Amino acid sequence: MSEVKTGHPKGLWVLFGTEMWERFNFYGMRAILTLFLVNSLLMKEEDASLLYGGFLGLCYLTPMLGGFISDRFFGNRNCIMLGGLMMATGQLLLFFSASTFGTNLGLANSLMWIALGVIIFGNGFFKPNISSMVGSLYPKQEKSKLDTAFTIFYMGINLGAFLGQTICPYIGDVEVGGIRDVHAFKWGFLAASIAMILGTLVFFFLKNKYVVTPEGKPLGGLPSKNDASDFEEGEAQKAEFTTKSLVLALISFVALFFLFRFILDGHNFIKTLIYPIIYASGITLAGLIISDKSLTKVERDRIIVIYIVAFFVIFFWAAFEQAGSSLTFIADNQTDLNFLGWQMPPSMVQVFNGVFVFGFALPFSILWDKLRAAGKEPMSPMKQAIGLGLIALSYFIIANNVKDLGNSGLLGIKWLILLYLIQTFAELCLSPIGLSLVGKLSPKRFASLLFGVFFLSNAAGYALAGTLGSILPNTGDKFLKATELGIDLQGVLDKKIVPTAEQVDLMTKNHIAPENPVFVGFEIHNLYEFFMVFVVLTGIASIVLFSLKPLLKKLMHGVK
């Protein structure tokens, strides 16, 4: 047997660099998107949160399509480059949207919708294919390194996130004389586009030399050139979906779409159209894959583990992705942003997540290696249960610190920083470990498609994040504005005062909700109750996932 190399292949660092620039592009845009929608395109915060959740959800729905096209037609490499160019184009369209809203709001809105659509499909081609290539860099006898490899890969993601969340808000979310310059957002979108072009060029020029199999063969070429030696002995090389299973999948999708549309009854088309598509797609694809008659019992059991873990990941992302919507609005409206004597732009507060991930990803990687060497490493789903517990803790702390703020008090920025620190630890227990788990458990013929399924759980989580973000109650700035307008907002919300038609019109024009939001029958009166929603959801998810350990261990058939 040839000697096993102890380091990581150079191709990992090429994928690291490519993903770094892509994440600069994505997270940089994400940092300023909702503020751009509210301040430049004059959208209500509730609608901006729903759009934000729908956009992110679709970004993680389209990897299903991108994974399928890659596995069957184009290959990983071509899809990565196509996706990169599409995302760069989408950011340029956002730049033009942010350049024209002052003179033509209708055109700016149209360009925004087109831009988000292009980015959504570009991300679909890019995302599952680069992730699936990481696992293929390693020989079969070194698959135990995948947790470490994906953690290193995740450092690239968060280095890019840090750069994007620093540079895009710094040049795109600026104040002049204490007033936000709503025309500056365009420079943030332009920087995001340039970053995506750089990432695509890195991959294009270095892929042939470094992104190769352990035997030196190019990775991610056209599916028609797959070599049988790339597959496990006895493993089927092609999925076998019957006509019956495809028809049943289509019928299931339609039925689930209308079921979720009924459950999510409302007037916002994102909530009644986009969200049902996301939820129905995830369940339908999961059922279609598991119906493949070429699957062995062991393969099917391992795929079921992926599905179980993916379900619980939904609750993690629903809580975590408040960063770009409700937490950004709270940073903007009810937080003292003085950081070491500098008034930080509200969209930049998210940067602490990227800083902490980059700082702690390597220590977490070393921790897993040491625990593995000592035979004490938790199995991957248990790491994810720990992550869910940590995110529940982060919201419990922030909930208790907003409890006594009232309508005019300001939250100290240190509490948002602490929230992002704890959520970073949660993320490092859950997200890269989840990617690694899919790489370990997926049959090779389903690799990209199952990464697409895993990202669908992200999509569902983001859709739920949009729904939860939209129940954010009125924050301090809304009460101040209402006072300026001569309206006792607290009295209106407590139903002690019935506002006049003129007052309702004034509140609507100033994006002030005349009543408290409601979630599953419970009225959300304040920020404390809002944050406790996340404590309950993620806390219960953590406990249930912990309780499933014996079942998951059995279904994994020896995979750690």
C-alpha cells in the first residue's frame, strides 16, 4: 500500500480561494440589501424581511437544479464558472438599480428583481458543485480528514464574509452629516461584483493544475467522462428514477405546494408563492432520491440520516439568518453603535460573525482532531445538536438584555457582539460538520444532488427566517417617530386608543405597524418575546436531535 499523505491537497486551497471571493460577493451584498430595500426602494421592514428570506431561500433551492445539471450534463467545473459569472452580473444589476432609484424608482425596482433572480440561479450552479469537489480531493483511506478539510474550507467562506461585510458596508452604508447617504449603496454592490469576478478567475486559471483527484486526474469534468474506478466497488454509477417515481414526485410537489400555500395564508406573494415552492421542493426531492431502485439498504439508511439532520438544520438557519434582517434593523434602530469610540454602520455589525469564525475555525478543527485521537469525538449529528443548543443560549442572553429597554432604551453593542460570538461557536459545530457528513454518507452518483438536498434545508431555514423576521415588533425608532407625529403608539398597540383614519395613514406612510405581530396564535408585544421565539424553537430542536443519537448511529453503519 502506498504511503498516505498527511497534509491537505493544494486543490483545497484553490477551492478555498474561489469560495472566499464568492462569499465576499454574497455576504457583502447581504449586509446592505435590506437597508437598501427599506431606505432607497422605500419597502416596509416586514416586506423587506420576507423578500430577504425568500431570496436566500431560493439561493439554496436552486442548488438542487445546479446539482442535477452538473451530475447529468455540464460537470462541476463548468457549473462553477457559469454560476460565478451570473452572480457577478447580478451584482452589477444591483449597482445599476442603486444608481437609478433617485430618478426612476420603477426602473430601480425592476432591476432589483432581475438582479436577485440572476444571483439566485448563479448561486444554484456554483454552490453545490464547489462543495462536492472538496470531498473528491481525498483518497478513500483519508476520508476521516473531511471534518478538518471542510472546517478549513469554511475558513475561506468566512474570510470572504469578513472582507465583504467590512468593505461593502464601509463604502456602501455611509452617513453624511448624520444622515444616511442612500445613494452610496451602489458602491457596495459594485465591490461585490468585482469580488465574484476575482473568484471566478482564480478557479479558471488554477483548476487544471491543482483541482485533481489523488491520482492526478482532473476533478469535476463532464459526467460523460466519469471513470468507473472513481466509484466504490459494487456501487452503481447512475441513478435509476422510474417514470412512476417521477410522476409521483410531480404530483407530490403540486399537492405539497397547495398545502403550504394554505398554511402560509397571507397577502405577500413571496410568502404565498415562493415559500411554498421552497418547502414543497425539499420534501419532493428527498422522496424522489430515496425512491431510486439502485439504492442498497446501507445507502438508503445513510441518506435517511442526511434527511434527519437536514430537517433540524432548518431551525438553526431560521435563527441564525436573522443577522441580515431583524438583527440589522435592531442594530439600525435600537442599538448604541459606539464601538471603541467609533460609530459603526449598522450593516457592519454582522462582520463579527466572520471575524469570530476565522479566528476560531482552526481551534475547532484542532479540537475535533484531538478528540478523535482520544476516541472521544462526538458523532457529527451530536455536534450539530450542540450547535442548536448554543444558538438557543445566544438568544436567551440577548432576550434578557432587551427585556427592560422599553421603547426608548438602546441595546449596548457588546450584547450583539456576544450573540455573534456564541452563534459562531454554534455555526462551527453545525455548518461545516453538516457539509462533511453529506460528503461521507452520499453515494457518489448522488453527491452533488444530495448537497443540493442539504442546501434545501438551508433554503427552508431561510424562508422560515424571513417569516420570523417579519414578526419583529415596533422598535424604539418607531415609537419616537410616532411621538413626533402626535400618536401614542403604545396606547394604540395596547388597544387603549383607537387611531383615527388619518393617524393610520400616517403610520402606514412611516412604516409603523398599528398592531403587534402574531406568530402561531401568540401576540408578540416586545423584543423580549420576539427573541424568546428563537430560544424555544432551537432549544427544542437541540433536545430532540440529542435524543435521536442511538437511531442515527445505527443508520450511519459505522460512519463517524
